[in-house]
Amino acid sequence: MAVITDAICSLCGSLCDDITVTVEDNVITDVERACILGRNKFVGMFLHDRIESPMIRKNGELVDVSYEEAIDEAAKILVNSKRTLSYGWCSTSCEAISKAIQLAEETGSLIDSTANVCHGPSALAVQEKGGPSATLGVVKNRADVMIFWGCNPAHAHPRHMRRYSSFSKGFFTQKGRKDRKMIVIDVRKTDTAKIADQYVEIDQGSDYLLVTALRSAINGHEDVIPDTVAGVSKEDILKLANTLKEAKFTCVFYGMGVTQSRSKYKNGDGVSSLISDLNQHSKAVMIGMRGHYNVTGYGQVSTWETGYPMAVDFTRGAPYYNPGETGANDVLTRGDVDAAIISAADAGAHFPQDSLKYLAKIPVIQIDPYANPTTELSDVVFPAAVVGVEAEGTAYRMDGISLRMKKLIDTKFKTDEEIVVDLINKVRELKRGA
Amino acid sequence: MSELLIKNAVVCDPINNINCVKMDISIKDGKIVESVSSGAKVIDAGGKLTMAGGVDGHTHCAGKINVGRFMSPHDMRMTNVPGLSGKEAPTATTRAQVGYNTPNAFAIGYRYAKLGYTTIGEAAIPIIGARHTHEEFEAIPILDKFGLTLFGSNWQVMEYIRDDEPEKLAAYVAWGLKASRGYGIKIVNPGGGEAWGWGKNVSGLDDPVPNFDVTPAQIITALAETNEKLNLPHSIHLHCNNLGKPGNYETTIASMKLLENLKTSRDRQAMHVTHVQFNAYAGTSWRDFESGAPQVANYVNSADHLTFDLGQVIFGPAMTMTADGPVEYANSRMLHAKWSNMDVELEDASGVVPITYSPKMFVNAVQWAIGLELALLVDDPWKVMFTTDSPNGGSFVNYPEAYTYLMSAKRRTEVIEGLPEMALGRMNLPGIDRELDLYELAIMTRAMQSKIYSMDTKGHLGVGADADIAIYDLKPDSIDTTVEYAAVKKAFSSTAYTIKGGEVVVKDGEIAMTPEGRTYWVNAKVPQANTDAMQVDLAQKFKRYYTVNQANYMVEDAYLPHPVEITTEAL
Ligand code: SF4
Ligand SMILES: [Zn+2]
């Protein structure tokens, strides 16, 4: 029996690093401190729905093949493709992401992450206005006001509030929750809203209006604010603005309710401007509530290797970036790729119907520990080790702090990184032969 | 056993007092040796200028630069310096390249190598973010790397200074260097990072840091004493308070004076003051703003305990990035520019803001002149490190352009003619006729770095040095560098050969191969009892205030595939 302390939970962007895991006969038998989501990942879930063998679709059926045969087949697809979409790479290590980018570069592919369907617009907002942020510990130690905007950590990031935000205790916040005012802005009263000091219900898709009104109030232009904005009374807006101005330290945590609602990146742009304005009066920062545990890492690695955080097209050799044109769903709905490699993300479950219809028509390579709706669309399937449980590697927390995930148990499966390296080598071999 | 013989090199090697002398250089297994066998591969340098590989001792190349990249996709397409900026497709030897001020990691390696640089130092590593820095180091090909670790607004540091615990302070700094795999102590706007945690700043050396009851002056002095106690290869590396403010030259000189009597543990400076251009401003506001370079240079000429670097401004777009959080916020409000910020728990702050320096803008024109004035008014080139604080003052790919400003009064006059009248009255540059020669340039770009970082295998070509060599397509005996500045710029923009660790990595301006570089870090040994006592306090910090456990905080060996560990013994 082995007890591994300070293990990192590789499920959500909170990346809790205080987990104790007990391993008996290469099986995780106990997990301490993880939330229910994390616990499920550590125990049990990695036993179920595993893809057991490399597979190739033959006569419409996925049949087990040797690893070498699958590598051969996948490399052939990549070499014969004029433009492949490489997608996902957010529930894996930075080391695997780096190799995936190299594969995309060498095959002239287009590579994009799950940000395409979640926080991509936040990246655009940063490119427009910048990202005034802080590490989570700064919030823990200083924030007396926190806003959860369009996010529901009670369900999506269950330990976030205890470790980093609402309930955490820090140097200047010794009384924890009592020292903090917690505000939730959302379109429905979520479980997070239920425990807040103040819940501001807004009309669907009206986030940008509310941000703009708040900025007007904070910048002393309250005369331009109508009686109600976004379903919120002017009086409440002025009160909220006042709370923010008088705070010592405000953090706005924002989620997909902001980034994927109407006005998309403009919302993040507005929040960033709001933070800049607020700093004229007090201290304020913003942090995106990233879902996949390493979607932040994808953005980091892609940025230092290609210059851009997502949606990078290598078709013309040098990286080309134009979200709206080079995003995963952009090229799929246009039918602008002729093959796909999907890893560590489930396009099958999260992409719009048009994209899926097109994916069904082209050869798809999947690398994943688990069978999921993407598997149904795939022509070559590689089972992979579960990174953070069966393989080590680097991941970035939602605030940009990187941590080293441990390998907790042994596995017969190859890692994403190993599979991609084998693909790179096979592609080179085929290209040399051609 | 790989052997290489470089024949007919006109060597400029100030560490060994060699001023453009024709000679041969023997290389064996990556090192410079007395002689090689007749089987050695031969390169005929044909009388070309040959220097040790350049050392950029203060650049932003890993970590925070990624914030700059992230927020500026437009930078990736900029082609301001042909051949050294913009997009390039991958080749058989090179990965795809993009960018100008914030190039991707691969381009940083290739482009520095083309300029003849073989070692670079990242100017600011937050300890908790160090893993990220080392990931990017690993992605930068060819070059050797090192980084300076931020300590100037660190809670544990400030508490030990306040509580007068010098032994624990030394143990903590040693531990912080190890945790971050850093090479030296960086101090940015001492105390200002903590004040910025509340949206405030410190106003000068004696303005106490909120809640910590220490002053910036105390932070500088205590960390400098710690630096010597630990016998570190570099001195403290100081970014002064009040950066970017008119009148700040007084703070800068006062900061320098703090350490006049510090006894150093090694034969090197007591302090290095960085990007002084940004801290040599006279006047009381932007209206009466003028150069404070003469005042600073006068002081530096009278002192013998310090070195500094320029932070030279290059006209055109740049990207400011610094741990000085309040400065970046102020920049963004003044310039109406986008603003990224990253406050770092218990340790420091930081910000990133794009900027464009325009020769038409009076303030920018004066800034441009201040950097050059500092280099030219300080008599001893061994005190001056050439930098643009890349990419704060401008991208490193502009170094060759900047060299011509230092080497040719004629070239300066050309630029000055395009500056606004108002700026000319606020600078001293038009009256300065000093022109640096190649020997002085070699001092400022590689030799002085060897001394200030105590890197005795870098920055020179003596026996035992690393075989990091730049051969420039320029014949010292047949060029007048004060006049033929176009040829100078061209030669320094792309080497005939860059040799790194004995391997030809650039030939005729093209990347020939891309070996992985090494990472230097300092393991400072302190008495175990002091470390144990310090760890008791530190454990509380982790238990109560950090959001990362101590076990996951220190950079693991996996992130330094090619480490060079420098061990020091505390005095
Ligand atoms: S909050 Fe997220 S990272 Fe933490 S234990 Fe739960 S799922 Fe894992
Ligand atoms: Zn700097």
C-alpha cells in the first residue's frame, strides 16, 4: 500500500494540489480532500468506459488492431490530408500539447483547443483590452468583495470557494467568509447564488449592458443610466457600483455565462475595462473560471510556441490566426478540413450539429482514455493513459500557475505525448518515402 | 572528441586585453583550448571580427513575455526588422517563427543566435511562477539561459528584515533561489509590489511598505547584505523605485548611494542597477521633463561599487513588461492602452502594456537620448551593460541599430535632425562626440557580463572558456565604424558564424543547427540550522497563505534537462 500526498487533482481548473491518494495493488482505494468530481476521476471512473485497444474502423465497425497498425493508418490519414483539424488537448499535459503543436506544424494542420467552445472569447477580450488578473492566493489573502459572474463554482469547481475565494481565510481576511462580500450575477439563481450575500439577476444575454452601466456609475456618469438595465434597477446598479468603489480589493470571477452569452468577447472586454476603471478607486482584478483542468496550459504553450493562444492554422507554413475563420467550428461548418485528430476533449458531445455532420464525413483520429460520443465518429482510435493519474506532466491552474501532476498508478496504456511522438516519427517516415 | 580550428580570426576579447588581433582559436569538446590536432575541422575567418558569444544580462524572454504575446496577436505579423521579425515558415532545421517584440520561443533562440548572442538572462522570475519560466527556457533553442528571482516585495523577506533576522533571511533567499532555480536576487520597485496589492505604490526609498513596516531602502540594503553573505555570483539587480517618473534620477542616485560602503564577497560590483534610462529623468512633470543622465553619469563616474544597464529606447512599437505593477497600470491609463496585470501571492506584482516610441513625441525623443547619454557619459565601459530591457525599450533584434548610435556621432546626428525642437533643449546628446569602438562595444555586450555575473567561462575567448563565438562579416582593419554604420549594422544583424559550445549554429546568417541550451542556477549553501529555523516560519506561510503546497512549489529537476548548478558557500 502506498499513500501519496500532495497529489494534484486533474479535473477542473482549480487544480487542487492537496489530495492524498492511497494505492493498493495499483488501484486507488482512497482519496482524501478531493470533491465529488475529483474523487470520481481518481477512483472508479478511470476503470469504466476505458478504450481497451487501438481500433480502426473497418466496414463501418471499430475493430481492435495492433498499436503499430493504428499508428500506420493514422499517419497515412495525416499525410494524405491537405488540411487536418487537430482539436482538444485540454485534458492533457503541456508536454503532450507541445508535441501536438509540433505534429500540426509538420503536417500543415490547423490546431485549436476547447477554448473554441468555452473561454475563447475571453482570449479575444484580453487581446482587445488586456487581462488585469492575479493569482488565486492574492484573492484568498486580500479580496473583501468577490463577484461570481455567469459561473457556478458550487457545481463546476466545488472546492474553489473553500480554497481560494468565498470561504478561504488569508492574511488580510482572517475571518474568511465574514470578511468578504459575495455577489453573484447570473440569469438564474444557482446554488452559488443561494449562498451569496447579494444575487443580481439579469436578463439573458444582457451582461454587456450591465457592465456598461456599472462603468458609467463608477466613472461618475450615472445620469446616462436608464431606470432599468439588464433587468436591474438603476438604484441597485448604483449600489453595486458603490460597493465596488468602496471595496479594498475586488475580484470578478467570470464564467461561460459571460463568455458564451450574447456579445461574447465584448463582455470580457467590458469587464476588463471595468476593472481598469475600478482601479482608479480601489484594487480590482478578474479571473476566468476555466473548466478543463489544463485549458489554461493549452493557451500558454500554444502562445509561446506559435504566438497565438488557439485557432492556429499551419496550412501556409507559418502560423496564421484569425478566430472566426480558423476556429475548430469555423472550419468544420465551412467544410474546410479533410481530416481530424481529436484528443483529450469530446467534440462529439459539445460541438454543434453542423460540425458533427461534417466530422462524420471525414476521417477522424481519436486519442483518449475513454470511449465517448467522439469515438462513434472516429476511424482510428488510440487508448491513452489518464494524465494526472497514470501519467505525470504539467498543467496550468485557471490563474496561470503551473503545477506538476504526479503519476499515481501504473498503466499499460501509452501517454498522449508518446502517441503523438510516434505519429510525428511515422509521418516523417512516410514523407521521406514519398 | 570534436575539434575545431578557427583560422585568421581578428579577435576582439577585452577580458584578455586583446583588441582586434589576428589569431587562431582552437576548440575541443565545446571549450577553447591551447591547440588542436591536425585532424580538426577548420573554419577560415578570413580576417573577420571575432568576439565571444554575446551575453544579454537583462532581457524578458520567458514567463511574463507570454502575457505580452497573448495580448498582442498583431505583434506576430510585424516585420519591422527584416530577417529578424515577423512570420517564417518552418524549415528542415527550424520551427515556425512569428513576432517582433514578443516572438515565439523558437524565434528568440534563432534570432539571438543570428546576432551572435549565445547566453541570455531572464530579468524576473516570480518563485511561484518559476516552473513556467523554465518551461519556456526549455523551448528556446541554442542559447544558454539564466534567470533572476524576484525578492523585493516578498512577505517572508520583508518580515525577516522588519524582525531583524539576517540569518533566516539568508536561508530564505537561498531556498527561494533553489525553489525557482534562479541565478540571483532581483529587486523591482522594492515594496511597491506589495503596495500595489492595494492599488497603491511606495513613493521613494523611505516610504514604508503598507502593513510591513519596512522601507524600500531597508529592503535594498538587507538584500544586498544577504547577497554578499551568500557569496552569490551576481550582485543584487535593482529596478529602482519611481520608475518612469520625471525627477526620478534623485531616487536612482540615492538608491546607488545606499551601498557605497557594502563589502562584497567577490571581486565584482555591490549592485547592478537596471534599465537606468527609465530612471534617469529630471524635471518635475512631463512638461518640464528633461534628461537626468548627466547627474546619474556623474555619480556613476565618481563611484566604484556599481554597474548598470541602459534600457535603451528604440523608436517604434515596443512592449513594456515588468514586475512593477503600479507603473504598468499608470502606463495604460496615460497611453489609453490595453493592460494586463498579474499580482503574485505573497511575492510580487507585474504588468504588461504595449507602447510605441515615436521620434515625433518630445518625451520619447528625450528618452531615446537618455539611454545613449548614459552609455557615452559614463567613462568606464566596464560599468555599462548594453540592453534595451527587451522588449521594454524595444526588441533585442534592434541591437545592431542601437550599436550604430553608440559608435557613430554622424549616425546620431541624422536621427537627432528628425527630433522635435523642444526635445533638443532637454537632452545633452547633440553635444556629445564620443564614439565607441569595437573593443568598447565588446565590453558592453559580453565582457562586462562575464565579470558582473561571475561567469568565467562566458564572455571571452581565453583557454577554458566555453566555445561560444561570434564571427561577424566585418574586417576591423578596413572599416571606419564611425562612418560606415550601415555596414556595421548589417554585420551585427547576422553573423558569418555563430558557434555555440563548439558547434556551428549559424552560418552566413542562417540557422545551421539547433542544439539545446543549458540553464544556470545557483545553489547557495547555508548552515542547516538556519534553514531549519526558517522552514518553521515558511511552513506557516504555506499552511495559511499560499494556495500551492510547499511540496508542489519548488521547480522539479524535470524542468531543467541541462542544468548547470553553481554552488556557493555562505560566508
Ligand atoms: S475543485 Fe476541481 S480540482 Fe479541486 S478536487 Fe474538485 S474537481 Fe478536483
Ligand atoms: Zn527588465
